[in-house]
Amino acid sequence: MDSAHPEAHGELEPLFSPGERRDPTLRFRGALRADDLIGRSTPMTELLRQLALLAPLDVSVLLTGPSGTGKTHVARVIHASSPRAAGNFVELSCANLPDNLVESELFGAAPGAHSTAVKAVEGKVYAARGGTLLFDEIAELSLPAQAKLLQLLQSREYYPLGANRPRAADVRVIAATNCDLKARVARREFREDLFYRLHVVPIRVPSLAERRDDIPDLAQHFCIKACIRHRLPPLHLSQWTLLTAQAASWPGNIRELANAVEAAVIRAAGEDAREVEVRHLFPDREDREEATAPLNYREALRRFQTQLVRGTLEDSNWNVAEAARRLALTRAHIYNLMQSLDISRP
């Protein structure tokens, strides 16, 4: 055996470097432009693994997950980490998009095609040429509009309104939703053929209830950003504030946490405080005095367990099987925790 190989001496090279053992996301971040995707938890590592795999591929992506989890930001990471990064990232919100504007908004219009098209109107598909087009809240797209999107995905070409020649559709399509599209397909509110066109690479963006280990890092990140944005003296969240934030329920997910931390930073700066305290982050909590009092280990653990289990159940619409899957526990264990922690569905 070649003595140059460590196997010759009965040694094996480590699978992970010390840095990767501390932060398992490092091995995937090198393939991505994802500095603002904060977190080192297992769900975050899995999300980054999937993004590193698919970002270089020119395939459609369906992003799912609760509202406020950062699906639009994830879509931007896919775009920025892809061969299309030099092109535009264009976002189209499908909520409340009238049917009579869908074609013009998507495909543009030739001069005179309708009353407001006095000159050529370039649509979102043209604006995103060579880049990425995000259909946000795709579940809200009407059935006629879904048919037009399906045709675009199948033929990779489109007709601007009033035009007699097609244009090539050189775009990557990403769709995002917080709805259960399969359920909508079953109710015939969403086209099945379009669903499978978009479902080539589905990625679920986890809720904060699933990645509570990331909350302290996220909160400090939002604190730094708020200080910079508002030109305030540097502040940081106290250790107890971080622990309280980690145990709290955030039904609005990252969006809610970011807004709460920004408001807390402003309150703390207004008091000339040295740190952001619990009273700044939760100014309206009825149990604020109790929350700021020191807890022993058993009390702190029970409070954390209660917040974690209740938050996960709320986030999964009180589906015990889904909550058990997210927490990597059995259904029986979830029921036992609900009983011992006095948790019941409202």
C-alpha cells in the first residue's frame, strides 16, 4: 500500500473539518451566495443542501412553507447562485391580479393592443429574460391565468398581447406559496398539470418553530441591521432576551421576529440602554415581570418545552402527526407532552 495514503497507517481523513462540525452549513454555503440566510440548525442545513444542489440547474422550483419564512429571499438566493445571476430577478405577486391584466402584465402588449398601450409594453417575462421570474402566492392565480402560465412553461415561448409573432421565453420560473397546492388541486382550484410542472423540485422553507436553535443568531442579525439602518449606537440583545425569544411563539415567523427586534432596538436606544432587554422585545407581555425573573433549570426547561410544543402545533394547524414529524418525536410522545404540559387546542 502507498504510504502517502493515510489508510496505509490505519488512519482515515475526517469527514468534516472542525469548522464544519461547528457549523454544518459551511459545506453548502461555499456553493451559494447566501450570507443573509442565517442559521446552523439541522433544518437550515437541509435547506442549504437542497439549494446548493438545484441552484446551478435550469429547472422550475416550487417553494412552500408558512407565511413569513422568507421564501422570496430563498428565491433570490437561488437566482444569485445560478448561471442566470447576471440577469434580472423579477417578482410577480399573483394575489389580486385581475384576469384582464394577466396577459399584459406577464407578456406585455403591442402598441394599440388595448386602450392604455399607446406604445409597446414590455411584460414581466421580457423583463426577466436571461434571469429568474418569481410567481409569489402562486395559489392565488386564477384558473385562466394558470392556463397561460402552463402554456409558457410547456412551449417556452409567448405572444405579447396583439402580436402575431412569438417570443422565446428565456426565464427560469420559481413559484412560492404558503398554501397546500395538492388540496387545491383536489378541490379543482388549481390545475393538476400546472402543479406537476411546478413540482419538479419542491423545497419547503421551515418555520421558526422547526429551527428554534437559529433564533438567537437571527435576532442578533436583525439587531445589527436595525442599528445600522436607523444610525443608532451599536446594541446587542442580552442573553436572557435571546433565551426568551428562542422560547417564544412566532406565528409570523422570520418577518415577525425581524419587526419585533427592530422595534425593540428603537425602544432600547430611546432609553439609552446598554442592551436590548426582554421588556423592549415584549413590551405588552402580561407575564413580563415573571419572564424577566431568574428561573431555575426545571422551570426554564418546562417553559421552553411548552413554547416549543405549542408553537409547533399551532404552526402545523394542530396536526399532531405533522408536529411529531417536525420535532422528530412519536405521536404518542407529543400526546404525553401535551398532557404533562397542560397544552390543549383552543
